[in-house]
Amino acid sequence: MAEKKLFDVRPQLVKSCSSALIKDLLDDLLHENILSDLEVEYINEVFPARADRCRELIDTVKRKGDYSSNVLLQRIIDKDPKLGKELGLTAELSLPTPEQKGIDEKPSSPEPPLPIKEEFGIQEPVKPPLPVKETCQQETNGIILCSEAEYRDITTKEKEIYPIREKRNRKRLALIICNIEFEDECIKYRKGANVDLEGMKKLLEELGYTVQCEVNLTAEAMRTTLKTFALKTEHKQSDSTFLVFMSHGERDIIYGTDCTRELVNGQARVTTNSVLHTDYIFETFNNFNCPGLRDKPKVIIIQACRGYGRSQVLVSDGQSQQPSINQKELEDDACRVMLKETDMTCFYASTPDTVSFRCAEKGSLLIQTFIKILQKYAHNSSIEDIFRKVQLSFKDGMQMPTQDRNTFVKKFFLFPGH
């Protein structure tokens, strides 16, 4: 099997494969749909060292199975016959590709099975192309739009998805807080953060959100901004919101620009009043404190490192303050007992106690990957499925985005174009 052969030659290939050959192989595998644009970009950006880049290329292709492994071996033979010979690779030893199968078969033999396309770890058969009119999918500024057929098909399961308002009757709001420069000289300037800011703003605007962008806020200013945003009356005419935070951080905290460090028992720790705790975000936008977004999906995205009460409350449909009344005495239909925190999900750049990575020229790995995958799949995928695709693209990489505190009770589709 080609997969086993690729594994056998891996050590020698890592040692002998040149940077030029790796570049040619990546180009070929991208052209043949073995690798996606995101996978090629990830390999090039995250693994600058030649040997590491070669290892990641081999391992990524090997995980895709025997056919993909065979294509890589064939391209090595084509691009560098001398190296192929040193590795013991010949056209005779290598397995035939699906296109080569059946060359010697009789005309009456059945057609070979359709090749399998793999992207972000998902396998699906490559179907023959339909007429252009049937396969043409509209897009705007890089976002593939949801067709009428897709919209009708998904919305038939209305009890399983969050409803969206018609364009003419809705006012979607989104908030981005991006801290780039910090007062403490020991806290690094976040190069490339402006790329993330511009990319997310453009993406959310294309999805129909009016985006409020705030740059370089202190911790107190972040708290004030969140409170003000949560109480905006426009939320009553909205069907969802996005809250995006970009800064330095640690486990469950986000740095304000006034973040400073102090020595405690010989260890550097940040001062409490100069950071925003993630609990504060959830508290501010829960069902009690943010009635305008009650029962509506609230997506929280946190691009920051993570390196270091009760379930129910009484709410009133017509007021934001908690009535002082015993639950057993309830008679007014305007009041009901409901869960304090629902319809929220948070997507972190990394797992607890680990760092996240950012390219000074192209922005952070999480934000840029999220933008590209959402543009490509939001037309027929829920936000949860989009998050999973993002996570799959990071599999075996240097960081792993994490979904946390997910209280979605339905699937959230963005339906771009609707």
C-alpha cells in the first residue's frame, strides 16, 4: 500500500527533500485537490524550517489515505527521479492512481468508483460536474451565498434551528474589541492584529451585521462597552450577535491595555483590575441582563492566549430587573422561570494554559482560518459545524481552538444572502 510505503520512506525523505521540491509538491497536491488552500497556507506559515515543513506535508497527506499517499509518491518520482530512486520508488513499485486503473481492463468492465476528495478531514465522493447553470453558486466578496433551494431545505426543520428575521425587519449588531498596544512595555505589541480586525469587520458586515469596532481599551472601558452594547435597543429587532475579542490573555482573562504585572512570591502576575474575566462577558449577555438577545444565538470568539450563581433566575418579559417574589407565588403570565444562561457559545483560539499564534503580516491563525472556512461553508453549514471544520484544519498543528460553555439548544445557520 502506498500509505505504508510513504511511512517507510518518511525519515529519508525528511532528510533529503529540498525546499524547492517541497514547494513543487505543495503546488501539485493543491492543484489535484489532495490539499486545500488552508492546508498549504498552514504548512508554509507554521513550519518555516525545511525538515518540519516536510514532516507536516507527509503526515497530512498520509492521514488522507492510500490514494493521496500514492499521488505524493508519484509526484516525488516525477519531480526528482534521482531522489525517487534513492528512496526505492519507481513507477512499477508505486500503486496505480484511480485514473490509471482500468487501462488494461476490457471495455465491458464497470467504471472505477469515483475518487474521494478529502478536505478538513471530511471525505466525500467527487461527483461528475453538472451543467454550469445547476452548479453555479453565487458569492459576494468571497462568501458563498445560500441558494433558495438550500434555504428551503434547511428551514423545513424549523424546530431544530434558530429562526432568522427578514432583512427588511432586522437590525443585526456585532461588537469587536481589539487591543493592539499596551502600556506595560513587557507586554508585546500585537503585530498583525489590524489584519484580523479588518477581516472580521468585513466578514460580519457581509453577513448583515452593523459592526461596532473598539480598539485599545482598558479593562474598565471593555466592561463599560459590553454593558452599553448589551442594552442597545436594536437587539430586539435582531436575531443574533457576534462578540469578538482580540488581545493578549491567560486562562479565562483578557488583557486590557492598562494591564500591568506585579511580583507575587517571586512570580509575575497581572493586576486584577486591569483584565476582563470571561465570566463577565457571559454574565453581561445572559438572559437576565440582556433581554434584547434572549432566546437568540450569541457567538463569542476570543483570540488570545490562555496561558494562566445558580442555574435559574426569575425574569420578566417586560423588565430587566429581577422581581422580588417567591417562585411558588407566581401567577402573572408576564413572569416565568428560565435558565440564566442559554443560547451562547464561545470559541477560544487555544486550549487552557496554551498559547495561540499570530503572523505579523497575515494575522492570527484562528481568525484568518475562521474567516476562510465561514466564507466557504456558511451557505449550508451551521456555526457549530463551521467551528468543527476550523478545529479539523488545526488537527496535529501547533494550537487547537476550543469550543467552550456551549448552551445552544438549536442549530445556528447564518444563511448568507438571506
